[in-house]
Amino acid sequence: MKSITLGLGTASACLLLLACGGGDGASETVLPRLSAAQPGSLARCLDLAARFSFPSTRILSTELVPSGGLSNAGQPVGEHCRVTGKMNERVSAVDGQTYAIGFEMRLPKDWAGRFLYQGNGGTDGVVVLADGASIGSGGMLRHALQMGMAVISSDAGHNAAQNPLFGLDPQARLDYGYKAVGSLTPMAKALIQAAYGKEPDRSYIAGTSNGGRHAMVAASRYATLYDGVLAHSPGFNLPRSAVANLSNVKLWDTVVTTRVVNNLPDYESALPASERQVVANAILARCDALDGLSDGLVQDLEGCQKVFDPIRDIPSCSAGRDGSCLTATQKTVLAKVYEPVRNSAGDTLYSGFPFDPGIAQVGWADWKFRNSLRTARNPVSVGYIFSSPPRADLSMATDTNKSAAFALSFNLETEAPKIFATSGIYTESGMSFMTLPNPFRFDTLRERGGKMMVIHGAADPIFSVDDTLSWYRNVNNNYGSQADRFTRVFVVPGMGHSRGGPATDQYDALTALIDWVEAGKAPERLVAMARGAGNVGGVNTELPSTWSATRTRPLCSYPLVARYQSGNPELAESFACKF
């Protein structure tokens, strides 16, 4: 049994064990603080294949990777053990495919006593390098393996060749949605026990995009297995988002000016980069100074939505489109795309999006235009993975023309209900296996001292930060306006999906989460840096030329806003987190 110490955290007004009001009517007590992880040393590696045994698990290989065998941000990664394997191998009775949960673990020689589950993005299917570098933040300067954490990554139960038609197999759907995490986590802890002589003292799960969804789902379904949860740009309403994006793509038809291969509409011609910059400039003109400084960033995102009107504030074309204005039709379509998606009955299917100058980034166009026509993104996800039953015509999985036709003829009224449906062998709906069972309650995580951090870009074009903020407000209401005692949200101005855009998108959220879980240091702010010229973690080419290459900004715990106080405008210390 792990030891715990009591800490007051942000509930310091609730002295000792006196009751404080909670949203559920129950008395509040001081939440426990989990003790710090204790380090250990790798005891075995190469013989793990012979000595380790766990139900339905097969170790495929073990390898001792020398110090410097990997590097990150110009720094060598220390000596560690690499283990690959498979769990739950089976032949599907539905499609005859052989399925398994493939995984890789990397176990550092000098171990910090911590375990990290690294969630994958997209539709999974690939066992990526298990180093914790892909869990969010642009160009991590120090990833989890460098921090001495034992890290696992997986393909979530299917391989790349089975994407996206694994959606035909009900079990593969469930593994992708949540069961792979539930299967792998106990096994990973047992493997750590075999390698180090003890299980991890502290366990964390982190990821971005679909990986962020994995993390939030784990906070709900597997809260007894994890102490800290880091969800970055999370697609926790992924089926809804994908359907909403498909339903919006045709809105651009009235302003498309060019066609591409096979005469498909070039939707980016409806709002190319030059015109998106016009929109960004209009947003900045109305909103940049709301935080006390005109610096190319909109810190007061919610304040901006109150004062910015796309119809009124974006320059109008008096003659024709010349890259310096938008037509009346363009502005009407843009406003509609940013609104919540609703069906004919007026039911909201997915949240709207806030206006942010990050609309100028390349990634915005990728998600709003190109990914809605590509086989690898929204059409096949909705058609084969999230809908029950899956689409009968399987040719769309490999034929771009077919996936584009599906997108161009998409009917919200008939297709959206399928993500909520069950049918025959598909006993869980897409919304059931992909999302949180009770999205606004995390009693188990909270009451055992666990913590969760959620980080989201203000300009994310596929998973709306408005959806995330609405989720947090509901959680906060459920816990008597004291949700910040165990979960906090941080918005990154200008950042798109997971990284990039005109943003300070390089920060160390993992260390902040560890400090919160194990030392009771609640994160009021994260210091984020721009990835300008010379950044060893990778240069962000979308930064404005007027910014310092090393600009820093605080990312404030929502609902606080980074407001300029005084001093050097390129430094985070010149800002304070305030209402």
C-alpha cells in the first residue's frame, strides 16, 4: 500500500477536516497528497523474455540500448532496456484478421520510480517510439524517458495495414476506444516489477489528440491505475467532432474557385492563406490589446468573442478578391463554420470554435479542408469506426475519390445518429467506446489524490477549445466550484492542433503534473516559449518575424488570463495571471 500525506492545496480555507460545500451536497475533506516516487535501478533486461510471464502476453524482443543510442533536443538519452511484445492475440470471427495489442516499453537504467503510458494520436495502428516525446508541446526539450520514467506505447490493438477497417471487428473497436489501455496497464506494471524488483510508485498517462482522449478516458475508467493524467488537445468527443467537420465542409462550396485532381473541389481556394491572414489581422485589431499589450497574441480569448464580429470587423471586398479582404459570402460562410453544429431539430452535435489569430496557420486548412476529403481522416473514421453498423461499401478505405464522395454527400440527419447507435454485434456505440462514461465526474481520481491537467490550443481547428472549456465548467459545477483542486485547464493562445501556429507552444507540463501529484504544488501557470531560430527542440516556422526567437509567456490556469503588467514584453515574468 502506497503511503500518503495530507495537503491543503487550494482548499486551504477548509482547515483540517472541517466540511466545505460541494456541488453534490456532500461534505468536502482535505484531499490526500500522494507521496513522491522513489528511484530504482534496472535489475534485468535481456532475460525478461524468458523470465517474465503475464496472461495472454508474449515478449517478442529485449534489447539493451546504450547511452546515446537515442537523443532528444541535442542531448543523449541514457542507457535503457527496450522490450517489445503483443497481448491478446486472436483471429477475428468477423473479418478473419489476426489482431493483437502490440507494444513497446523502454525501461531506463536509472529509474525515477515512475511509469508513463504514452497515448497515440489519430486512429492508432502504429507502435511509436516509447520515449514520451509525443504527449504534447512542440519540441519537448526533455521527454519522459530522459526524466527516468518507464514508458509504454502501443498500437491500441490493430496494425497500420488494418486501418481503418479494424472498425469492422467489435473487439478491435473497443480496444482502440479504451480496452487496450485497460489490458496493457497491469501488464506494464508487472513488467516493471520484473525489471526493477518493484512496481512503479507513481503512474501517469499522457497523450495528445486521440492520445489526449485516451488519457481522459483513463481518468474516468481506470482511475485506480493512474495518479496523474495529462490530456493535450484532447478529442474526448472525437466522433462528434469528426461528424461536425464533415457536415461543415460543403459550406465552402459557394466560394470555391478552383478544382484539383479528379475535379474535386479545392476547398482551400475558398479561404487561402492570404485571406486567413486578413481574418487573423482583424481579430488582432479588435482583441490583441485586451490583455494589456499588443503582441500578436490574444490572451483574453473569451473577452475576444464578446467584441469580435466577423461580419463587421473583417475588411469587405468592394470589387473582387485580391487577398486583402473577404466577400460578403465568404464572411457568412466563415461565421457559420465557427458556430456550433446543430441538426434540423436544433440539437447541438458539437461545440462552436472561438475566433483566434491562429486561423492563419497551415494546420487550420489541413483540418478544415483537406482532411475532410482524405481517406485517412474524417470520412473513414466516421464510416467504419464510429458508426454502427459500419459502412457496407469497403472501397472507401483505399479510394480517395470514394471518401471524397462520402464527404461531399454527407447528410448530418442520417449519418450523425449512427455514432450513437448499436446494432447486432456492435453492442457499444461509437460515442460509448470512444468517450468518457461520466464526463463530468471523477470521484475516484479526486478522492485518491490523483490530478489531471488539460492543455488546449485556442486555434485548434478539429477539437474545439470551447468544448474543453465547457467540459471543465461542468466538472467545476459538479464539485462546488472546486474542480481546480484536482484538475486544471490551460489554453495556449494562437496554437493549432497539438502544436504550431503563432504561439508559444513549448512547455514542460509533465514536470508540473508530477510536482502537483507528488509535492502538492498546484500549477497556477506554465511558462511557455516560442520555438524561434536556433531552438533545439525544433523551429516553428509560423512565428511572426517581429517576435523574439525566445519569447516566453505564462499559460494561466483557466479562467485566469495572462495580463501584461510591466517590464520586457518578451518575457513571461512581465505578465500576471488575473481575471
